Amino acid sequence: MKKSYLVAALPGDGIGKEVMDAAIELLAAVGVSIGRTFHIVRHPAGAQHYLDSGESLPTETLDACRAADAILFGAMGLPHVRGADGTEIIPQLDIRFALDLYAGVRPIRTWPGLPSPLASTRASEIDLVLVRESTEGLFYARGRGVMEGEAALDTMKITRHGTTRVCDFALQLAQQRKAQGKRGHVTNVDKANVFLSMAYWRQIFEERAKAFPDVSTDSAYVDAMALNLVMKPWAYDVLVTENMFGDILSDLIAALVGGMGMAPSADIGDDYALFQPAHGTAPDIAGKGIANPTAMLLSAAMMLDWLAHRHGDSVLADGARQIESAVQRAFSEGAVLPGEFGGSSKTADITRAVIERLG
Ligand code: ATP
């Protein structure tokens, strides 16, 4: 049985570096607790690296990602660092395309002890996962936009292959959640009433849903979903959607539980997987040591779950449960309160509080 795992760490820019330090500290402690070693090697990439070297995602870094058992990613991009076409330097998008990480998995749940931005007491029931297609959709247009006189055109691309695999991923996830006693329901989110591309997406979703008779499904338009996710987020289990809609709704669902610092994520493909907080580099708070590291710590737990499944090493899943339960206790015991929730706990305070409650 494998006892040591190689992890490629890409801290990136801004608070990406700060929350990555927290995750590395946490994984060292979890490793001791479960009898596994995480050999974590930092690699350069990001907007600052682009300024320093002319490269945002060096080939050596991408090769190291391919050679590792898993990839941990902080955050990348700085508002003032832009390419010739005016768009930001965003290597996380390049990695998704390079490693074919097609399923962006964004779980959200309420944590007892933290104030909720929603007034309803049912907010305590929020427990959903958004699955965002991450290799095509409207993001296909990135770097391919065309100018026609004074009009700019970006193209949305929806393929049978790309849609089938991400819908299957969401349907399988719902099956797994059902086995854990959750609802096991997938809501497809699209705009099939307006766009051919989205009507095709819905047709494929409905075809694939038939192959999973134990999973209940429905479909909704993205505008109605923006409303319902605020009005009754507790009603949803698994959502699956196109790349751009997923980008927007991920931030919306993070807000439902208090902010970006609570939203972990995974970008999963058939051969590789990358784990990163759903937030960006947060230049407004970078360098102050006040970023909430929870999203990154929970992303590390998602990495352990994925590695456990891939290598048949259930001890790693125990490590993931230890992290989740330590986070839960740190907040429910009132040991720390992140700045996003009006508290004054610093990144290091939150990391320490979680590590102290492991095991
Ligand atoms: P990107 O486009 O790269 O995803 P973004 O424009 O969505 O980035 P973020 O960097 O995620 O922006 O920041 C959005 C807001 O959330 C900012 O006010 C930022 O300070 C806050 N924020 C993000 N992450 C955290 C965190 N870990 N802790 C505290 N506040 C955070």
C-alpha cells in the first residue's frame, strides 16, 4: 500500500500564497495523524511570475503537475497584470484545458457557529454541490474572440462529448450522495429557451439522466436559478451547468454561506485532479494575513477524498473527515471568527485552531 503521496503545490499570487501555507501546515499534521506522508513541492506560476519571467505557467510546472499524485492550487491573477488583448493572466484556466479537468466541483454547506447572511432558519440545511463544465461553454471563446468592425464576438461551444462527461459526473455524484443518505437529485441549469447550444445541452442531459434511473432530475433556467438559490438554497442537492453560468453561480452560492473564504473546489478530469479554493487572489486583503484559509483547507480535504478513491486508501478519507470535523469544531466552539463574518481571527489563528482539533 502506498504510504507517501507527491503533491504539486502552485501557490500563485495574492492570498493564494497565504492560504497555501495554511494547507501545507495542515496536511503535515493530518499526515502524522493518519500515518501517511505528503511530499508537497511548490512550483512557480501566476501573474507575478509572468511579470518576473514572461511566463505565467512554465512547462516545468505543468510537467510537475502531471507527475504528481494530485495538485494543490492557491489563486492566480492580479488586476493590473494583463495580456495584449486586455484580459487578465489566468493560468488556472490554462491548466484546466491542458490537463482536461472538465468537472469543476464546488460544494457548499452551512457551518454551525458562523452567522448566516440569510434570515431563514432553513439556511442551516444548505448542503449542495455545483458541478461546472470547465473545458468548453462560453469559456471556449477565451483567446478566440474576433472583432468585426466595432463589434466583438465570443462563441459558446457545447459538444456531445463535453456535455455527456460532465452530466455523467454530476449524476454519479448524486448516486454517491444518495448512498450517504442525502437526496441524490440533479438539477440541470441552462438557458435552453433561448440558445441552440443550451437546447442541445439540455437534450444531452435528459438522455444521460435516463441511464441513472435511481437519480431524480429536473432542469431550470439560469435566471430562475439565480433567484431560487437565494430564496430556497436548501432545496437543491447537485447542480450541473455550463462553464460561464457555473462561474457566476459559484460565487453566488459561496455568498449564501458567508463568503468566498468558505468555498472549496476541485477541478477533476479522468487523469488528473486539482484542488483550490473557489476564491481569487483578493488583492484588497493580500499581504495582511487576514484571509480566511477555510476554503483552502476544505479543498485539501477534497484532495484526500479523491486520492482515497483513486488509490483505494481509505485512511486518506479518514483524514478528510478529520479536517471537516476540525473545521466544524473550530467554528462551533467559537474558537475563531474570520473577518468575512465580522471577526478578527487571522489566517494563522484559524489554521492553528483547525490543526489543534484534528484527530
Ligand atoms: P477571481 O476572478 O480570480 O475569482 P474575484 O474577482 O472573484 O477573483 P476574489 O479574489 O475571489 O475576487 O475576491 C472577492 C471578494 O471576496 C474580495 O472582497 C475578497 O477580499 C473576498 N475574499 C476572497 N477570498 C477571501 C478569503 N479567503 N478570505 C476573506 N475574504 C476573501
